[in-house]
Amino acid sequence: MTGQILWAIFMPILVIIIGLIYMGLARKITARIHNRYGPPFYQNIIDVIKLFSKKDVANHGVMFSLGPVIAVAGMVISLLFIPIGNRPLLSFNGDIIVLLYLLVIAPLGMALGVGEGANPNGAIGIARALTLMLGYEVVLVIAAVAVMIHAGSASFMEIIRQQQGGVAHWFIWPLFLSALATDIALQAILGEKPFDQPIAPHEIASGPMVEYGGKFLGMLQIYHAIAIIVETGIFVNLFLGGGSLVWWFVKSFAVFFVALLINAVMPRFRIGQAFKFYWTYPAAIGLVGLIIVAIT
Amino acid sequence: MAKERPPKGLKGWAQGRSLWILQFCTGCGAVELPPVMTSRYDMERFGITPMATPRQADLLLITGYLTVKTLKRVIRSYEQMGEPKYVIGFGSCTVNGGMYWDSYNTIKRLDLYLPVDLYIAGCMPRPEAIIEAFNRLIEGIKQGKFNGWIRYKENLRWYKRNQAMIMDIRKWSIDKKLAEEVWREVQEERRKIFEQATVPHVYEYAERISEVG
Amino acid sequence: MFGINMNPYELLAAVFGLGAILTYLLGHFDRHLKTWLTLITLALATYIFLHLPNEYSLESPSLLFGIDKLSWLFGILTLGLGTIVAFALLAYPELSPNFYFMFILNIGASIFLLLSRDLVAFFLMWELMSWTIFAMILGDGGAERGRAATKYLVWSAIGAAFILFAFAILAKSTNSFEWSGIVAGISQMPSGWRVAAIALLIAGFAVKAAIMPMHTWVPDAYAESPHPFTAFLSGVLSKLGIYGIFLAFFVLSARFELVNMPKIFGTHIFGYILAWIGALTAFGASLIAIKQEHAKRLLAWSSISQLGYILFGFGIGSAIGIAGALFHAVSHALFKTLLFLILAGVIKRTGTDRMAELGGLIKKMPLSFIFAVVGGLALAGIPMTIGFPSKWLIYEAAIHQGFIFTTVLIFAASTAVFLYYYRFVFSIFLGELHANHQDVKEVPFPIWFSYILISIPIFWLGLFPGKAMQIFAEIAEQFDLPAVTNFTATTITTPLGSFNALIVGLVFFASFAFGLLLYFIGGRTRKVHQYDTFLAGEADEPVKLHYGQRFFYFLERELKPLYRISVEKIYQFVAEFTRFVADQVRKGFFCGNAQAYLYYMTIFIVILVFAIWRIKL
């Protein structure tokens, strides 16, 4: 029990650091693809230190400053509900559907905060993010339902348990179409191109973050760092069989890496196109996968 | 209140290693930035990244001459940035007007209106010079040398006065109260001069303005 | 009781009747007296309601009343939320005494509807309830209100006709007017009549429960009814339709075992059809809610969508599905009442519900904003509020039962909730404050106190869903339905997974503390003016930059093909067609030719003579 509590306190910090390193590596890898040298892999940690040390940050009100706080809190609680490296913390107290709803707390809190910022760019960013969410959530759910029906359970631990015993047991093989659909959805969940319309620095001045600076932006970086781990972690747990701590992070980085490669060479969809895209091809792929699972 | 000092130690190091820039793409300097960003010179090596809004940025780049119209926006953007914040002026236009030295509509000396930390000479400076400037700035920030925003805060009234000479600061300043006050002061002064105006007087005043602006 | 030798049922009826009449008469003298009288009436009624004996029968006319767990649940909702809404009415002294008269009668009719145990009493109370709603929507009149009220009335009449027809079938076939007799006799009915009766009943109740395609009166009626009353209309009165569907679906058809039809995915085809209707209602209505420009219409469509969820849960018909549907009925009653009351407060202060004209009210009405967030969290189904366990149960039931396509539709609908909820809260409370609303004040005490009263159960049942599950298990037991038994006060376990509400709540607060810690680690902040926003260096005073109109325009553009589908067009066509035929008939018969009229008279007399001759034989 003490060990669990210590792990529950230590783990988010570990995940934040690893997530920031992921982001740094992402910049490095993108730079290499662009034939640049790129920043050091710990660049994002420096960024966060700098952001937290900044003073005189603009503050539009209570909800505005609570937004990033809720964003971090919502991500930390989601993190505690997914088993990381065979170390379940609270996974017995909630299943995939609980997690899907916990994942929403963070963006919702942030959206409310952005709203008080009273910047139309922020609101447009949120509107785009929500539109995109309506797009990819359907795909994600189609895939998740397939997994739940295949495993006969919605509990992460049960799903991971059924995938034990080598690569051949991973759900990615029997549920290949669902995994593919989830991976396409993941591109938007991670906010990577071609689905980075909510942020789109060139169109709407980084959207939701437009009024956030200094420590607020630092908190949002931390939120993003945890979000990467949680979101890739869902894929790892559902389709790649979890794994021990190191393996888990290796797998999660592999998932992130795929998204990164696509990100590095892609332009951006118009938001309507992105929405339409999700409701056509990935949804169709997922539905075929779902029907196959339901029949067999 | 203790006198504010630029960050040193870990904070200063982090600040130096992670400069997020806000480009104010005026004049011809803007075109020198793409080479600095892309694979040839790659400023991201030093953690320098372009940012979309002043809220997120630490470093304001004034890339060339500033018309009075642009200056208003620049001042507002500068005042919206969080501290610590730095300003780099590109090219001779920001130093002394450059090739626009006799233009009626551009400002000649940027540091009358904003505290410039570093100038890059040249018309236009080449990317190498820009990278060199960034490196100087980073080194300086790490040692706590640059304190532009502190100067701006301490001499705010002076800066506002200078700004009020050429633009309506009431609309464009963040600190509306001070702006209102300074604006009234400057108007009062102007009114007095014109009241007792003889023709040479007005010329003299016009000259003073053109020196400033 | 009170030294009066009266049956509590009679007393309850007397309280409602006298309360209504007294409120109406005395309401003309003082602006506030009518609301206090309403509150006293409702308090007395609640007291009596909680002490009702199980059975009561009236000799002539022979009516039968009784209370069971299901009536108790819906009755508590009706009386509790009715009282809260009445409390909020303290801030609306401008409403006429007629309204209060109708309001009390409406609650009384709803309560006796829930208590009725035979068809006659049920139908009488149903009609009284419907007509009082009509009177309240109509109010003082006006073209728009009249249109909305007429639309409601037509639909209500159609629904009542369905119900009456179904009751006639049931009474004729089982020779009984009592529910118990019908439930006992229904198994001897011919199969076709049985299906027809149940389908007609569900169709009739679906009008009140705003299920597609019987929903078209809802947006207009909700938009035009008095603002605080809309809360009651959406929160409680729609639940009476749900109550009726529950009766028809589970009590009468004994969980469709009596309807001899094939099964799909382990569910009866009847339930399957209902689940599809429910899912399509939820999906379609939430997509339409996204594009509304008026906040009341947005919430109205949201109500239709959420009621679709409940029907979906009933359609699944498994233990979890029924519990989830009932749970969602309770949670929808709570949070939608709250949201409509908040909107009523906003309209009271600003005079409009057009979202493009609002904005930035968080600075002026912080309390309303907080409760709008609470209501929204429950609407969106965020854990820790009552909205989550109910939705979660429905999802688990659907996936467990293998309802794959409908599950996807339901999930899409609940994602759409985030869209329209954010639009609602952003356009009203966040963003830029409109120039006209610079000196708007917080809503008056009765309104915000009613927010607090509703928020307590929202959080309490959100953290301890087991308390509600206990009641649902008892209801299921009472009607011999499968019940979810695997739960404690905080945890619910289904075959698929489990959910511990209290742990989620506690961990969230721990995480929140972590977030706050980060907040305090960071440097100091500076409070900036609302207009001090980044607009590429521009200063924005002279411009209005509230992003309130056509919030999801890019989405609407993509969804255009879906938006083109509309049942209203079909109804329009039917109406046009009927008008055309009737016109032709009128032209044909009332031609103004005396000779023709003479023919009609002759034919009529011939028929009359023939009839008399037949009867004599």
C-alpha cells in the first residue's frame, strides 16, 4: 500500500519528465527529417523551467488561471487510471469508458479557461478542437468497442492479461483494422499534423494557447507531456499488450514515432476536411473491423 | 521594494537556452529570418523558436524600419509580453533611420520608444550576423546582462512621453491610467507652446519633434 | 392527520385543489403572495406524499390509486424539483396568477398520474397535466406563443388519442380497467392486439417524452414557455412520458416476453427497434443542438437528445440498461432543470437568449457561471457528477448486449454534448462582455439558491451512485425485472468493468492539488483588462469580437447532408395534403346549390329511416 502511494506520487513526475523528453525528441527527429540539426533532446525541460520562472504573466481572471490547473489535474487523474508497465494503480476502479470520460476533464477545463481569455482566436481554436473531437472520438469508440467485445471486458487489466505470452497474442493481430483506425485517430488526439487545426499557429495564433504565457503555458506543456504518454499508452495497452516498465515506454515511443513521421512531412487539413475524413475512411475501416469482431 | 534584477543562475540559464521569439515582420529584415530558421542556420539548435503571440514570447524582433502606424502595434505587443523580455533591433533603420533617415513617416531611433537590448548593424544584416546576435544575447542573458524591460518600467514615463509625441498612447498603451496622464501633460505642453506661438517657435518645436520622431 | 378524518389521498387532492384556487384568488392582491402560497401548497403536498398509505380506492366514480417505489421515485422528482422551481419563481412576481393556478394543478395532476392504478384515473390525470401545460405555454398569448402552444396541443392530442386507443384495446381484451387486472390478463390477449396496444402506448407517451419523430413541438414549446417553467417542463414533465414508456414497456409487456417476436443479439426485436429510435433521437437531436443560435432552443434539442438516451436504455432491456435508463431519467431531471433555471436567470438579467448577443457574463454573474459549469459537467457526463454513472451504465449495457452500431451513435451523441455545451457556456458566460451588459447584476437570491439546492443531489449521487442504484434495484424487484445487484454505495460493477465514483472524486482532488502546486510554483501574474488580448497588436475597443454566432460553422457545412433530413417536411406535406383534400371536399359538398342540399337531406332521411327500420328489426 505504501509502495503504491509512493509510486502514485512518483509516477506522474516521472511521466512528466519522460513526456517532456518525448517532446524534445520529437523536435529533434522532426529537425533531422527537415535536414536541420535540431535542439537538444532535453530542450522542453528547459522551456518548462523558463516558463515557470517568468514573471508578470497576463491573467484574465479566476477561471482563466484555473484552466491550466484543471488541465494538469485532469491529465494526472487519467494517468492514474491506465496501467503503466504492469503497475496498475487505480485501474480496478474504472474501465476504458471511465478513462475516456476522465480524459475529457482536462480539455474541458482548459476550454473554459481559454473562454475567459476573451480572445476570439482561442474560441475558434476550441471550436475546431471540439469539431475534430467529434470526428476522431467516433473512430476511437468504434475501435474501443471492438476491443471490449473481443476481450469480453472493459477493464484494462483484463485486456492486458489476455495479451500476455508474446507478440503473437497482441490484439493488434486479430484486431488489425481497429488498431489501424485507432492509430489514425491518435494522430488527431496527439494534435499532430495533418490534424493540428486547433493550434494552427499561422491561422489562429496557436488557438487555445493564445492568451496563455509564462507558467500557464508551462502547465499546458506539462499537460501535453502527460497527454502524449496517456494517449499513446492507451494504444499500447489496448493493442500492444502493455509490458514491463521499460518495454511499455519503448512501445509507447514507437507509437509516438509513427505519428511523428507523418507529422513531419504533412501539411494541414482544413478543419472541415479533417472532420469529414474521420467520419469516412477511418470510421469505415473501424466499422469493418467491428463487424468482423461482432460476427466471430 | 527591492530593485528588480535580471534572472541569474538556473533561471537565467533556462531563459537564455530557451528564447521564444515574436517577429514583427516590418521592413526587409523579415526575409532574413527564414534562412535563420531553416536547415542552413537552424536557430532551433539554441532553443530559439518562433511563437505566435506576445504572451508566449520572450524576445521581440524588430526586423527593419518602423512606420508610426506599425510602432503603435509594436508597443502594444511589447507591453503584452511577460517578463523577462528582450528586444533586438535589426539593421540600421532601427538605429538611426537608415535609408529612411528623412522620411516623414518612419521613426528614426527605436530606443526612444522601446528599450532595445541589442542592435544588429547592416542593411540588411546577413543570417550569420543574426545568429551571432542571438549567441551574444544568450550569453548575456545567462550572465544577467540584459535588463531592457527593467529600464522600460523604471523610465516608463519618459518612454510614454516620447511615444505621446507621435501617437495617441491612450489607445495603444496597456496602462491606460498612466497613458491618460502623460497624454494630457504632453497636450498641455503643446497647447502652451502654440498659444504663445510665434512662427520661429513652431518651427523650433517641429524640429524637436522631428529629432525625436 | 390535522384532526381531519380524511384519507391522505383525499387530503392530497384537497391540498392541490385548494392551494390552486387560493393562489389564484389571493394572487391578485399581492405580487409575492402567490409564490409563497405555491410553496406552502407544495410543501404540504410533499409531506402528505411521503406519508401515503399503499392503496386507496374511490367508490364512485370508481378510481383506484396507490403508491409503489416507481411512483415514489418520480413523485419525489416532481415535487422536489417543482418546489425548487417554485422557489425560483419568487424572483418572477410578474407572472400572472393564472400561471400559478395552472402550475399547482399541473403538479397535482402529475402526482395523481403517478399514483393512479387504473386506466380512467391515469387518462384523466394525463389529460389534465397536458392541458395545464398548454395553458402555461400559451400564457398571455402572442403570435409566437400561440403557434408554439397550438403545435404542442396538436401533438398532445395525437399522443392522447394513441393512449386512449391503446387503453380501449387493453380494457376491452382484459375486461379490466385496473393495471393489476390488465397485467394479469394481458397474456391471454391475442398477440397482434397486444403488440398494437403496447406500440400505441409507447407512441403516445413518446410525444411527451419528446422522442423522434414526435419531437417537433419541443423546441418551440420550450422556447416560448415562461422561462422558469421551461425548467420544469424539460426536467420533470418529460419524465412523465418516460414513466409511461416504462409502464408500457416493462410492466405491461413483462419485458417483451409476451410479444412473440424474434430476438437479435439476445434482445427482443421490439426492444431493438426502441433502442434504434432512442439512439437516432440522441444522435440527431444533439447534432441539431450544435447549430442552434438561441440558448433555449439549444437546451431544448439537448433535452430531446438526452431523452433518447433513456429510451435507448429501456430498449436494451437488460438489468444494467434499465438501471442506467432510470438513472439517466433522474440525472437528466436534475441537470436540465438546473441549466434551464440558469438560462432563466440570464434571460431575466439580460433580456435575450440569443447567444451572439450575450457573452462575458462570468465577470458579472460568477455564481451563475459556476452552476452552469456544474450543470454542464453533469450534462457532459464528467465523473463526480450524477451524469456519469447514468451514461456509463447505458454504455456498459449496450456493449455487453452487443448493440454495436447504436453504441457508436450514442457515443457520437455524447461527444456532441461537449460541442453544444461548450457553445452554451462560452457564448453566454465567457468571451467578451457585450457593451449592453456592462452593468448586469448577479441573479437574485431565490434563483441562485435554487441552483445550490439542485447541485447538492447532482454531486451527492455522483459520488455515491449506490444510493440511487438501491432504489432502482427495488423498482426492478417490484416489477420482476432483472436488477443490478453488484454495487456498494460508491462502486458499481458490471460484467464489463467497474467504476468507483468516490475514488475518482478523491483522486481528482489530489490531482487538482498537484495542479495548484504547479500554479504556486510559477511566478506572479498580473490581472489584465478584458480588452487586453492579443489581436496581432490591434487594440480592440471599437470592435465587437465575441465569437458567438455560427460557432461551429465549419462543422455545419460538413453536416449539411444530414441536416437536410427532417421529419417536419413530412408533416408539412401531410398537412398540405389534408388541407387540399378537405378543400376539395368542402368545394364539392358546400357548393351553394339548393338542389344539391335537397339531395343531401333526402339521402340523410333515407339513411335515417333505414337505420330505424334496421334497429326495429
